[in-house]
Amino acid sequence: MSSLTESTPTALRVLGVKLHAVSMDQAVERVLALIQRPGFHLVVTLGTEMVMRAQDDPEFRELVNGADLVVADGAGLLWAARRCGLNLPERVAGIDLVCRLAEALAGSQGSLFLLGAAPGVAEEAARALCNRYPGLQIAGSQDGFFQEDGPVVQAIAASGTRLLLTGLGSPRQERWMRQHQDRLGVGVGIGVGGSFDVLSGRKTRAPGWMIRLHLEWLFRLACEPSRLLRMMALPRFMVRVLGSRGQAVTLWNEPLRPDPP
């Protein structure tokens, strides 16, 4: 089994979708470096549901494949890599990445902007982060129920932040950031899904033992049975991987192989 832990992110191809083989430490280091560079850089926290969406949505697949950093936010991705003889360092959950970045920024008086979730949730999440990481600066927050993009884009640009956390749900969050990237004035935008709900205390995260056993999806389903239809993407993903004859996950620089007959 190949080990993929080089300091320069190694890109994989998961059913045609890009994924970087990075640890949490490497992901944090990479984001902090991208913040300092000119221009906008998109970071995607990839799950199996997003991979399956990309199978039927070429535009979304192209968006993810054009991101500057794509981390494995789904345990199914680690399983798929192992099945195909590759070894991802670890799961890089979006909410954990947010906390690690907040901790790093607090030490340097850095700031971030929170965009998304229901009214009041982003503000509560921001307060929770500040309480947990003294020194962190919140440049602003905005719920995801806005009618016009313009004022929100202007507020983010005027805030002066270099890091935007967007919790609008995928694919809306990735598409929104890419659409407005030239006017946001930030160095990095990260799609973080429902992280604000957990950070704010509105929702409970799975116990640590379930997270370690990669059963967080089961906890979410138990708490929100309405997620069942969305979570059907996981067995569909597993079927595709098992039927790929070890070709579902390859190195990015390898040519695309045709699906097995």
C-alpha cells in the first residue's frame, strides 16, 4: 500500500473527482499559506455525497477539480483509497478544520468571516469560537437566508478578512464562492456545510468514540432521519468502488481509465 504523506499535497482521483492526500496538520499549514498568497483560493471539504453528485453534474465536478485544496471529510473516502491500494493520512472533517484554523488565527490575531446557516446561528458559532480561542477576531457573520448576493459580497470585502467560512451546504457554498471570488477580497474560502449548527450548540456532534470508528454518519442519521435519502449516496458510492476493480481511486497524474465492463 502506498503512503501519501509528502509535504506537497499529492492529488488523487476518486471516481474522477480530485482529492488531496493530506493530514489535518498539513491541511492547516496549507490553508494558512494560501491565505498569504494573492488572489482567491477555494478549499473543498469533500464527502461521498459530493463525489456522487459530481458523477451526474459535470459543472460541479469541474468546480471541485479546480479547487486549490480538497480534503477528505468523509470516512468513505479513506475506505475507498484503502480498497484501491492507497492510504489517505486521515479524515479532515470540516468542523475540525475550522477549529484548528481558529486556534491558529487566534495566536496571530487573525480574523475570519462566517457565512451561512439559519438566522442567528453564525453569530452564536462566532461567539463560541471566540470563547474557545481567545484572541480570535471575527470580521463578521451573515446567515444564509439572504435574497441578494451583492450586499453580502460587499460586507465580506469590507470586513478585511482573509478567511471566509461558508456554510450554505454543498453545492451552493462552492458555487457561490467561485461565482463571487473576484469581489470577495479574501485569500481563502472554505465550504464547511453544517459546522455552524454544531459550533453554536444548536446541534450535537457524535460522541468521540463514534467519530473514531467512522460512525458519525450513523449518529447524524439517528438524530435526523430525514437525512436518509441524502445518505443513500454512501451505499451507491461503495457499490461503484467495489465494482471498479481497484480503479476507483488513482493518482491524479494517471490517465483516466474506462469503467470496467
